[in-house]
Amino acid sequence: MLIKKAEAIRSSEITPQSLYLNRRKFLHGAAITGAAAAAGFGLREVALPSATVLAGNKIDGIKKSPLSTTETVTPYKDVTNYNNYYEFSTDKEGPATLAKNFRTRPWKVKIDGLVEKKEELDIDTILKMASPEERIYRHRCVEGWSIVVPWVGFSLSELIKRVNPTSKAKFVEFTTLLDMTQMPGQQRPVLQWPYVEGLRMDEAMHPLTLLCFGMYGEELPNQDGAPIRVVVPWKYGFKSAKAIVRIRFTDKQPQNTWNISAPTEYGFYSNVNPNVDHPRWSQAKERRLGEFSKRPTLMFNGYGDQVASLYSGMDLKKNF
């Protein structure tokens, strides 16, 4: 039973603070970054003393993808220490510490629903389905902050083709692990657990939609969705389900978690659209983690040339 609505969450829990509202910390971090660059250090080596970074194992044989953006990559320390992951905490800096001992092995993903080949696959079997690619994607969160990350994975379509959905399958539903002993945020009724997200079938099959198991050349850190997640770069970040344990194919639109919690604020499609404001803030501009000034938000997060045709004829204010 859902007790606490999303609109009841304190603004301090959902609005980015420490990385760009604290100017002193930002300037201090920029000074460190500049000094490191002058000394020849890489981004992975630049971190504030308080940073908690859970590095994974290196992934071999990664191919560079032509789908990547050429924008400057967000420092690893920022991406691994500032996370929207309510299963662990509503505080952005909490998951990095609280997910430290999260167990990602053994791990199985159940694939069922309207498919000809229902399976329960071990995570390591999934990882061997296709050669890993590095895709540098923009990733924007609904609260107004964004990142550019070199994600590692392969097109979700590779998995979908393996299980052969029936002609009745119109949507794909993703379910996150429910484990209150490992995910302390699930002990609070902030959202309805387990976390559920979904895509229309053509969205799921699009080449940009990534089944992701790594970033920055390494396995995903726990706080960033290990061991497996999806990344849908033209949608707001909450569409990219983490720690997936079930993928279900259905003929009905899934009731995704944030839409259940606050239907007037979070629609099913959740395409990045600067012309549709969140009821409590504008979506016209965004702030990149590690930067102080804002920049204009791009329609479809800048991926309009690739994905706009998916929504031809749709009212994107009504279908937000």
C-alpha cells in the first residue's frame, strides 16, 4: 500500500544540492580538476577527499560505438557519488555508501510474458550475448541535472530477438530487485516496491536503447545499477531501470512506479521535452554535474534525429 506520495517528499530529497548549489565546493573541485589535468592525471584519478567510489572490474574487448556523443564526459567521481536510487536512499549521496555491500552474484533475470522462449538467465550468460560496446550518452534527470557517461553494454534488441516476442507483445516491463535487507530505502513507503518501468516495443527495439552492465570501461558500480540496467538516453533518467530481475513482455502498457505515485507529474513516455514543465519546476534548462552554469535542455535530450519518428502524430504534451 502506498502511504507517502511523491509530492510529499521534501524538496531537499529530490533537488540536486551538493554538486552545484554549493559554489565553494564546486570551485574547490574545479581547482583540483585543473591541477590534475596540468599534472597529467586522468578523470578517474580526480576526487574530493570525501568521495566514495566503488570501482568494478575492468571489462575486456570493448568496442567504441558510432552512436556516442562527442561531448565532454562527466567525471567518474560525480557519476558514482550522486545518484537517484531510492531503493537505497532518497539522498543523492547516500547510495554510494549504502550500496557498498550489495550482492550482484548470484543473479538471475526472469524473462516471461508474451514470448515464445521464456527463460531465466544467469547474469553472466546475458553478458556473453553480444560484444560489449562503449556508448557515450547524455543522460538527463527530471530534477534538472544531467551527465555524460561512457556506458558499456549492447542493444537491448539483442536480448529481445533471442526470446522472440509474439505478435501480441506491445510493451516491455522491467522490474527491479525487491530486497529490503540489502536495499534499506525499500523499508520506507516512499514509492510502491518493487520498482517497475516500461517501454513500448519499438522504443525497446531502438538501437539507442542499451542493456547496460558497465561504465568507464568497468563493471557497473552498485550505486549505478549493478549488475544490469537499461539506459534510454532520450528519456528522463527514471525510465532507465536498475538492478533488473525480471523482463516481461505484455500487450498492455505497464503501470510504471513513478506514474503510479504521481500521475500528474510523471507520465509513461517521459521523453525529455523542454516545452513540458514538471508541475513544480521548469524543464527548459539543465545543469551538468560538475558545472555551475545552466544550459538549454534539448528536445529528446539531443537525440531527436534518431527517435522523433517514433512519436510521429502524437501529442507530446498529452503523452508526456
